[in-house]
Amino acid sequence: MKKTLVLALNDLAIAFKNKTLLLVLFIPLFVFISLNLVDKADSQAEQIKIGLLENYAYAPEISDSIQAAPESIAVTWLADQEHGLQLLKEHKINGILTNDTQDTGKLALLVLKKESVHTISIVQTFAALQKAAEGDRPNWISAVSALYNVDMQQETLPTWVLMVILLVGFIILPAQIAEEKEKKLLLGLLQTPIHEVQWLAAKLILGMVLIIVATLFLHLLSNVWPVHIFSYTGLILVGGFCFSAYGVFLGFLCRNQATARTLGVIVYLPHLLPSAMADVSQKLTSIAPFLPSYQLYEPLRSMLLEDGSLATMSFDWLYLLLLGALMFSLAYLLMKKRWLM
């Protein structure tokens, strides 16, 4: 019994040294914070952005109610429906209110996606305005239609692609680099004519190849393909470069594989959750754009669900390229200093 206790204490000491206990504490804390960021049932909705047509005469009670709630509704006047569709695709408005051709006097709401938090917020807000103005009469919005109708398989595909890219960048690559450092294989290679940049480039190529193969396999299994295949391929390459360089940098921060896996999970979860859940929580929607993964996820979602093109996403791919170059440079500096080798 005494020997068993000594061995258990030794294992706990190793877990403490390898930061495993830090991971055990981090996951519950991360879950707690994430659950608190998810919208509560009684939470106040953020201001919704509604497009109204200039050439359509809305009912006086509707117009007056909208004007009386500027803190809840921001109105954008549209010259025509084509103008509204353009703003809707650019995410500058959350929905367009037009007349319902099948129900005179009622409104039809056009949104990008029915199941989004913005659609729910619009319907709830107008239901509250209608009840305050007219009591228990039928709702003003009698029909809701979506600009893009996709099935569940296509809807979840951007999240799965993001998961694969982050898995390679934050879990696989750091652990492999830490293993080569731990076993002194990297020091041995550096005694040969191999240059540091060549070794780093090889790791980048490895990460990008793994990402491309995994993404291609996902599309083959789901049989869902983007309309702009060349733009999509370019995005995957840029994202693969960025997060492969990120993973190489994380690998150099760690002394052994156990530490690399712990650090990888700690970085992996925050990058995945806000981006994947941004559409179901307004708090996460405001936080997600500050994460590098969101600059990849949003173009992925646009290309796979809204027929987007890389030509309209110059900020996103430039951001990913610059971040990848920065991480590559930092990894090179750590390698030159023989960091933790």
C-alpha cells in the first residue's frame, strides 16, 4: 500500500510538472465561462438592424412602434429589394421587412438564415411591439423566409472544417515538434547542413498537407462542395499556412509532448467554441471576431452556405497571412535560440 501511494504521488508530481493538472482545472473553468456567455432566456437582446423599403407604405402602428424603440431597432431605408439583398449578404442588416403577398396588411421577413439568433431576436422584438400597441391580436410578421436554405449536413460543415484545421495546428503539430525536441532529434538535425528555415518550412508543408487531406476527405464523405472552388481552395491554403505556423510556434514553447498536448488543448478550445457558437449567442458574436479562428470560420461559412468568394474577403485572408508570417518568424527566433532544447 505504501509503495502504491508513493507511485501515485510520483505520478501526480509528473502531472503537475507536465501541466496536466493545469488542463484539468482549465476545462471546467472554460465550460463555466462559456455557459455564462451563452444568452440567457431573460437576457436583453442587442439592437437589431432592419431594412425597410422606401416605396412601401407600412401600417401606421408598425411605423410608430419602430420609431418609438430606437434602442432596440436600427432602421436602414432601402431604395429597393435588390439594395436590401446586397446589404443582407454583406451582414450590414439582419433582415428585410416587406409586405406579405398572401396576407394583406401583414409583414414578411427575409433573413439570411431562419435558425440564427438575429432572426429569433427580430421576431421576438416585433411580437413585443405588436402586443404593446394592439394587445393580443395576430403578430405583424406572418411569414419568415431565408435567403439561403441549407440542410443540417451543409450547415455544420464549416464547423467541422474549422475543427480539423485547428486540430492539426494546435494538437498534432505542437506534439510532434515537442517530441523531436524531447528526444534530441532536432538538435541532431541541426548539426547537419539543414538550415532552420528548411526544417520549419517542412513542418509547415506537413501541416498544410494534413489539413488539405482531412478537408478533402470531409467533402468527399458529405458530398458538399462550394460554388467557388478555387476561392475555397485558396482559403484552405491560407488558413492551413496560418494555423500550421501557429502550431509550430506552440511546439517550440514546450519542453515535452505532455506539455505540448496540454497547451494545445488550452489554445484549441477557446478558438473553436466562440467561432462555432457565434450564431447562437450574441455575447459570443461580439467576442468571436477577436479570435484568429473567426477570420477563417466566417469566410468558410460564407463560401459553403452563402456562395461567397475570396475576392470580397481581402481583410480575412490578409489577416491570416500576416498572422502566419508572424508565428513563423517567432518560431524561427525560438529555434535560433535553441529554446528548451
